[in-house]
Amino acid sequence: MTDTIARRVVVGGSVQGVFFRDSTRGEALRLGVAGWVRNCADGTVEAHFEGAPDAVDALVQWCREGPRHAEVRDVRVSEADVEGMNGFTVR
């Protein structure tokens, strides 16, 4: 699957308790991106996205704004290994 890419994304700011994870899941499903999203102990939200490059890039871009009540201050993106995931889960 050479047309599949994966990215690890860590979002900082006021991003917990504002439906960031569930909103990310909804956006991922809309875009056809597989992976997961979870809250971290340090207050960030971490995610793994994989799918078509355009869809993954669109989801990463969406994370720079997030849902309506989020205040995103920092988004760190790095390449990740494609794991062949199906669906998108909130962890």
C-alpha cells in the first residue's frame, strides 16, 4: 500500500474536555482516515492517522483548529509507520 501514509500528531493547548477526541474521530471517519486519538497525562491530545496522503494532510490541518471550544496552541507532526489499521477509535 504505497499510497498510504501515517502521521503521529500531538496537539497542545486547551484541548481536553472540549470534545477534541470525539470531534477528531468524526472528522477522520468523514475523510476516510484510520487510526486512534487519546488524551495524555500532560494535557495534550495524541493521535495516529493513516490513509491517503490528501486525507491525512486534511485531518492534520483540521487539528490545527480543532472543535469549536478548543484552543490549539501547538501541533507537532511526525512520520509514523503504517500499521494497516481499519476504522478510527477514541482511546
